[in-house]
Amino acid sequence: MATTKHPSRKKRLIKLNTHTKWAPFWTVFKINGKGQKVHPSRHTAVKRNWRRTKTKA
């Protein structure tokens, strides 16, 4: 990829970078209740990894 990136491409890449993170920890209590132990990654709709899934950005 080029060293100098177009602003629109940078915006797309920034958005895709947020798809690599887990959901916030408080979503576990909000969705499952206080007694359940569930990993926050379960509540993440889109998960992307640099090895598994390539982007078209």
C-alpha cells in the first residue's frame, strides 16, 4: 500500500480497524444479566482479522 493514503481510504481503514475489537464489557451485563459469565467477543457482530479476512479498501 502507498505511503501517502487518500483521506477517503484512510477513513475506510479507520472504520475497518474498529471491527477488530470486542464489544464493551458492560454489554455482558446488559444483554445476559448479572449472573452470566460470557465473553464480550460474543456480542461483536463483525469480527475481522488481518490474516483471515482481507479488505477491499
